[in-house]
Amino acid sequence: MLYRAEGIVIRSMDYGEGNKIITLCTEKSGKVGVLVRGAKKVKSRHAALTQPFTYGEYVFFRNGTGLGTLNAGEIIESHHLLREDLMKAAYSSYACELLDRVLQDEETGAFWFHQLKACLGALDEGKDPQIIIHLYEMKILQAAGYGPELGVCISCGHERSDEDMSVSPRLGGLLCKHCRHLDPPALPVSPKTLKLLRLFSRLDLRRLGAIDVKDATKAELKKIMRALMDMQLGLQLKSQYFLDQMDKYDI
């Protein structure tokens, strides 16, 4: 059967001497694998369609739920600037790998697709990559059913002053000072960072404007989001390791 779908290349791998297999995140069909014959050849007309982060329209043959075979395609947005900048490429790779690991094959992908599209678009526009990626992580957590409780204490259910709250990655939300003993390793959180986390929980990436965040708040935000991602999803990602190395050596 012939399919036509808009998709973003979230993974591209060599297959055989001259072919590639790409994984697309599509709006209507979720995650789809497509074989692109001859993509590694110099004169291939489909080579550009297999580049990571490429957003395009793909036409492919597919029997059942197996691997498709590309018939034709057209690039909508190449995102070549993301591949040419080391920092942008690292964050974009993380966004794609994270989605690839969380989104199951054939799972309805409309929300995931639009958040990834917005994430890559914002990175391409030069917006703060750390803020973009933490907002994206929040959307991933929420879509996967692990969004943190940021309104009330996750234990007693009471609203408390922001100054009395900590973040418990293990329990998946806020703990007030009266319930802090339930998770001693819970992370302290400043009112500014908590306000930003709440904003992230409500904000769609497609509506992200310019956000100016101080370095101290970004450092705290990074620590909390990393702890939430590690505890709730527990994924070991190559792209995350690379980002960690970039931070370590201040690349």
C-alpha cells in the first residue's frame, strides 16, 4: 500500500552498501521505519531526505506494519543549520533520540510530532537551547504519563507557600516541609525555578516566545529536570552523555 506522510527524521542508519534506513516521526502514523535505496550514493536524489532533523513529505510503499520503502519525497525544512552547529546538533540529537526511545512504534504521534517540530524550529531560530530542551522534556514527561505534580504537595495534597516546597523526583512532584521526611533526598527549589517549572507544565512549545532566564535559575532548573528524567524514565541516551561531556569541558 502506498502511504504519504509528513515526517521528521529522528534516526538514520546505513543499511548494506548503498542504502539507509530512516525512522520518521509522523503526525498521523507515529513512528515509521523506511528503507531508502541508494541513499549513500553520490548522485542519489533521495540522500537529502535521509539527513537527521529533516522535515519533509515522504511517499513510501508498505505492507502491514513492516518496514516501508521510499518511493518519493520532498523536503519541507532541511534544518541544515542544526547539523552544522555543534551545540545545536547536540541538543537536536537529544530531542530526537529521546522521542525515539519514548514513542512506541505505531503509537499515535500527532502531539509528539508537533512538539518535536516546534523544538527543532526553536533551536534553528537561535532561542536558548537549554530552556527549549527543558520545556521539551516536560512535554515528553507529560505525554508519557509522568508529568510532575507542581500545584500541591504530592503527599498531603495541600497548597503550601512556594518557599516551603521541595521537588521529589522519586515521587514525581512537590513535597511540603511537613512531608519532606518521606523523601529526604528531595531537591530544594527556589520560587523562581518553581514558577518556571509550572510555566513549562502549561506551555505548548509551539507558543514559546523569548524567555530570559538567569544562569543560577537555569542551573537549578537543569538539576531538577535531569533528576526527574532519570528517575521517571530511566533512559541511558548517547546524546545525553555527549551533552554532559560538552558541559564538563565547557564546549
